[in-house]
Amino acid sequence: HVQLVESGGGLVQPWGSLRLSCAASGFTFRLYAMSWFRQAPGKERELVTSITYDESLTNYADSVKGQFTNSRDNAKNTVYLQMNSLKPEETAVYYCNGRLGRNDYWGQGAQVTVSS
């Protein structure tokens, strides 16, 4: 069955870095666009970044341009989110998403807490 499993979340100090991973199984990962979303407490879920199936195009929310990097390894069925210079307001649950046509898959989320 389809699974997206995020890992790498946790507690980080302000201006620190974290790398999230999302391991996919149960579908043809290399054909899917992959995205990262986040949802902060009391706020709506927002799109952070997307990457095409072949890495030809990567888009970022304005708020994370130059700060976050989205990448994927189709041989490992894994997508990554490198997050640098994290700020307390970026505390959120980060979700991995895979989409192709009407297929839309979500991970369970990884908590990222930015605090001193």
C-alpha cells in the first residue's frame, strides 16, 4: 500500500538547520511531483516547495527562497528538505506530498520545533 514516511524532525535552535527525509513506497515514485507543506499551530497548511518528477523544476514559497532546498533521489524513492537558518515562526508540522493526476498522497507529518 502507499506510504510516505517523514523523518528528521525535532527540536532545533534558532538559526539552526535540519534535513527532513520522506521515504516513499507503494507507488511509482519517479513519476510523481513531490512537495513539502507545513502547518503551524492555529494556521492553515501551506505549500513550502515542490519538485517535478525529473528535478527539472523546483518551486519555493517566497518566504523560504534561499533558505530551504528541495531535492530527490529517485533511485532511493526519497525526497529531502534541507532547512537552514530556521526561525521560531517556522515551527510547524511538515508534510510530504506526492501527486500525479488525481493521485494525491500524504505523509503523517514531522514536527519541527525551532526554539532556544
